[in-house]
Amino acid sequence: MQTTLNITEIASMPASAFSTAAAPLQAGTEESQAEEQSEFTVKLMGFADGSKAKVIKEIKTIMEGMNLVQAKKFVEESPQVVRKDISKEEAEELKRILETAGATVELE
């Protein structure tokens, strides 16, 4: 084909140039998705030794309609979702309350 078109050398662009150009676009969309997150999930991951009773008491208070036995079982079977689809402020408040009681909490 080069001989029929009288082309002596074809300049080719390296494939890495395309992938590096697309990387900033992908990073920008990921950042915008993180900024736009308005609903959070509070997940109980575990608890510190000696703080089990405090965590059970807080879970019983937070989870409406849960009795002491259910709260104990909930805490012992962690990781468990405490609340989902809540605002950032409410999620931060629950995290603070549970961590004060000795729980390990994760926000998603």
C-alpha cells in the first residue's frame, strides 16, 4: 500500500497517548460522583474488647423496634448495616455515637 500511494514513512501515534488522554477524563467523573453522593450507609464492622455492652445499648437505641436480645445478636453478627440511604450529617452523627461506645464503623 505504501508503494502505490508513494508514502515512504507513516507516522503513527503510540497507543499510550490515547490511554493517558482518557485517564484525566475518567478521574474527573469519579471525583464528581464522589462529590455528588448524598445517601450514605452506616455499617457496624465490629467492636472493641470490653465495649460490647455499650455498643449493644447504642444499637438498641438507634434501631427502632429492636429489643435487647435482637440488639445483642445484631452486634455479635457484625459486620451489619445499621442504617442505609441517610444524609451525610446523620451518618456522621451515628458514626460518632457508635465510635464513642467503642464500635468500629464504616461509612459507604
